[in-house]
Amino acid sequence: MGGARRPVRSRCRSGLAGRSAQTRPGDRRGPGRACACGQGVPKARSWTQEVTPEFHPAAQEELAAAVKIGDARAAGLGLELLFETQRVVALLCDLPDVGEPLDERYRRFPLRRFPFGIVYRIDGSRLRIVALAHRRQRPGYWARRK
């Protein structure tokens, strides 16, 4: 009866009973701990240096054009796009490597509610935003921007 070995499973079963993830008296949960077993959710890498955003001139033009088109479609839509772009840029300054890698240098992070993504690269302490790319636009059109 020397059959195949069973796969090894994680011993953590705290989430199986449908209990909430709140800390209960007696739990050993602390900051960054997802369950009482001590296994936790990995923390995001923290950046020690401050990252400042820098828009490529063509990316600024794309944003201005998108805001103008949004305002033409519905009152206030362009302003909402601008606020969403500011929110994502602030997030990227805090966590620059959160975007989807496109190649060895560039990353993309999508905007909520809008069919755009911010294409950027990290150069030292600068977050260089090279494009506000529409989802249906030709991929990589921004690749020659410095």
C-alpha cells in the first residue's frame, strides 16, 4: 500500500469556521497578523526615501484632453477623472512598485471608473509618469518617451 503521498496543507484553519477576522480575547494576533496561528499577511515593502511625481509633457496633454472629453460627456466627469488621477499618483508615490510590470522599466496602474491607466517608471526618488494610456489605445505607443 505504498501509494502516492498526500499534499502537505497549511495548518492554519482559523478562517474555515466563518468567523470574522476581528481580534478576540486570547488571540495572539498583532499588527499584520491575519489569524491566531501567527501566520500573517505579508506587509508591503516600505520606501524609506520620499518619491516625487513628475509628469512627461505628453502625459500632461493626454490628461488635459481626457478631462476635456469627460466634461463634454457629463458635467463634472472631467473633474472626477482629475481627482482619480491625483489619488492614484499619491498611492504610487507611497507604494511605487504596486503597478503591473509591463517590462523591466515600466509599470501600469489602472484608474477606477475610467478606461485609463497610468504608465510610469521609477527613477531613483522620482516617479516619472510617461502616459495616461486608454485601454483601447495601441500598446506601447509611449515607449519612446524619456
